[in-house]
Amino acid sequence: MTRAFNFSAGPAILPAEVLQQAQQEMVDWRGTGMSVMEMSHRSKEYMSIAAQAEADLRELMAIPANYKVLFLQGGASSQFAMVPMNLLRGKQGADYINTGIWSQKAIDEASRYCTVNVAASAESNGFSRVPGQEALQLKGDAAYLHYIPNETIGGLEFSYIPQPLSSDTPLVADLSSTILSRPLDVSQFGLIYAGAQKNIGPAGLTVVIVREELLGNTLPGTPTMFDYKVHADNDSMYNTPATYSWYLAGLVFDWVKKQGGLVAMAEINQRKAAKLYAAIDGSEFYSNPIHVDSRSWMNVPFTLADSNLDALFLKEAAEQQLTTLKGHRLLGGMRASIYNAMPEAGVDALISFMADFEKRYG
Ligand SMILES: *Cc1c(COP(=O)(O)O)cnc(C)c1O
């Protein structure tokens, strides 16, 4: 068996230990004679798997008791609509910060339901630096303030938590590519959402963490399946949930706990990112376009001095089991996604390959 160091932005690498455990349990889950995939979501066994996953996530993120944790489907992209449908609560507009491609998609979708106030945009600096709190032009009557702590495509990350203008304006964050990468004060947020396929587990699952008092006031015409309260009242089993993805997410939560929780993950992730940026900055051949105070710990885009060498770089990297380094189709260049499950050895191997490639072709 060969395990590549897979630098994919998502679906992304999973811990080998988790995959091995899933393999062991796949055909017969703990003497039940069936796979988790084959279980009724209402069975005692599956309910225990689901409840354990939620309990572990609550423990890892220290989620306060007045927050609901939902295990939904539809990806983070569905949340771009569910957030306004559920959180406008009779108000006319919402504040959004634009730091890149995903922010823009969230803004476009919300614009179908309300007046979007773009409180700040990094467009003026080519999406290379996160706007500071002082640059945010916030509205006092905004239904919520939405931002994307980590822009997965651009590799742009907030080093601070933006504060809404009014205490009646909850903060909403798309944490798809940075959830579980470090500790986070959940109480500062009204709602957090994350597609699972980056730092949680396989695709098909979307985790939503929402303060209970925000539920139950949807826009007229909101489909039942888009109402958070319906899912909250039914423990995310109003319909059939993504049972296997939920189970695998639970295995990942358990794995993160065994690594020492989010404090330990933060330490490892910061170290991995720091050494990769240092290697890029220390070379004449590679460069990263993001301002140092806005660099992502999770997604590291970089370019080669000569883009004619891109294909060769990717080919030689893949020969060394360093895979999926090609940058997003809209940006080109390279992107190394170094989520929780990317071992530090993978980052070390990438750095030494990059140095060697530069020596030969730089
Ligand atoms: C990947 C990603 C999305 C889209 O997620 P889907 O699950 O494919 O809908 C949205 N926002 C961010 C920040 C992402 O990284």
C-alpha cells in the first residue's frame, strides 16, 4: 500500500489511522453484522455513533450548551442561501466582507434574498490582504455579518475575528477550510458552517453550529429542508442524513482528540505553515502573493518564477507521491493544502522537493 501526500484543497487527505479503522469496521461494525452504511439512521447503534460524534465535536470546540450542532447535506454552497433564509429575521440587509472567490459566491447568493452591504473588499489589493476591523463599513441594522475566515482558493486568512457594529448583529462564518485547525471562541459567533471535505471528513456532510435563539424565523417560502429549526428539532434526522460521512467525521473528531485537541493541532499547523512559507520566501524561484499578516495556515498558493515549468513541477512532484499541487483553475500556479491530516513529514517532503527542483531548473 502506498499513501501519497495528497495536497488537494478538497476533498482532501484524511488521517490514515481513520481510514484504517473505517476499513476494519466496514463490513461488520462492532459485531452488528452490518456496515454503518447499511444501518437505519434510527437504529440504536447508529444513534450512538451520531451522538458520540456530536459530543466529541462539542468537546473539541468547547461549543456552549445554547448552540445547536447540525449535520446537514448540500455543502457549504447551500449555506450561502440557508444563512439569509434563516437569519434575516425580518431585516432587509446583511453585511458581508469580500476576501475572494468564496466570499463573492456567498454575496451573490445572499443578494437574491436581501440587500448586501459589502462592508469591505480585498479586491482593491488583488485579494492579497485581509481588511482590518477599522476598514469595515458596517451597518447598525444588519441582520448579520458574514465573512470567510479562510479563503481556500486565494489562501487568504483572517488573523482576527471581525466584530459587528451592533450586539443584535450575529457574526456568521464559513469555516469550511479552517474548522478544527486551532481553538476558536464559538461564543463570538451566531452561526458557523463548514463543508466536511476539507478538515472534517468525506464530502456529503455540512456541519452547522448555531446559537439557538436565532432559529425559527425563516423567510416566507423557505423550503422545509432549508429551515435550521426543522433540523435542530429533529437532531439532524428529519430526513436521512449522510450517515456514513457523519460516522467518518466522528472517527476524525476522535483522531483530533487523540492528537491533543485543537491546541495541539494549532501548534502543528502553525509549524507546518511557517516552514513552507519560509521555504518560499527564502527562494528566488517560488513566491506567494499574500501579505504576511493574511497568510493562510491551511492553503498555501505559490508560483514558480517560470510558469513554463509548472507542468514539469507537477509531474516530478507526483512521481515522489506529492500529489494534487496544481493551483485552482481560476488562479493557476500551485497550491499546497496542508490541513490537519497532512502529516508534517508531507510538508517536509514538499519543501525538500521544491529545493531540489529549484536547484535543477531555477
Ligand atoms: C470548498 C468551500 C466551499 C464550497 O463547499 P461545497 O461543500 O463544495 O459547497 C465554500 N466555502 C469555502 C470557504 C470552501 O472552502
